[in-house]
Amino acid sequence: MFKNNQKEFIFNNMPKEGFIKIPKSGSVNINSRDKVLLVRKGNELMNQKDYEQAKRVFLAVNYSAGLIRLGEYYQDEGKIYEALKMYKSANANNKLNTLTEKMAGVLRLWIER
């Protein structure tokens, strides 16, 4: 199948956080009781400032409110691309539009100089 050097290359380039298997729909089918438990865990992770793990949970269960909060956090931290991804995942079009308008304003200023 794979040669040893190919396996070594794959293992050396594997993301340290591992892989998340999420279907093309973007979320996992889960019963409401389990979703509530996962959302609580995601909120707990947010409170502990473990934003990457919270993101994984919120994306997996498609929890819009948590994704929006993450987007706001990323925006405050200046991580605009991550903020855009969170807003897009949450279908928060108002947040997405506001942020893209700000970005367009910055570009206008750069062009005018």
C-alpha cells in the first residue's frame, strides 16, 4: 500500500489536533439530548478559553450562537479570517456583512493613499 517513507511523511504532516470527521452538510446528526450536552461542553470550553476545542464542538453540532460568539472573539483578537469563517458557518449574514463592509472600508483607505 504505502511505502515507509510515505507513511513517515503522512504522520509527520498530520495536524496535531487530529482530524474531525464532519459530513458534507457541515454538522453531525445527533439527538437533542446529546446536542444539549455537547453545547454545554462547548460553552464550558469557551469559558475555559479553550477556543479551538469549543470551535470543534460548535461546528460539529452546528450551534449558531456559539459560532457567533467565537466569531466575535476572533474579530476582537484581530483574526478576521477566522471570524468570517465562524459567521459564515453560523449563517450570521448581518455579522458577515458588517465585517466585510469594514474590510472594504480599509481597502478603500489603502487605495486612496
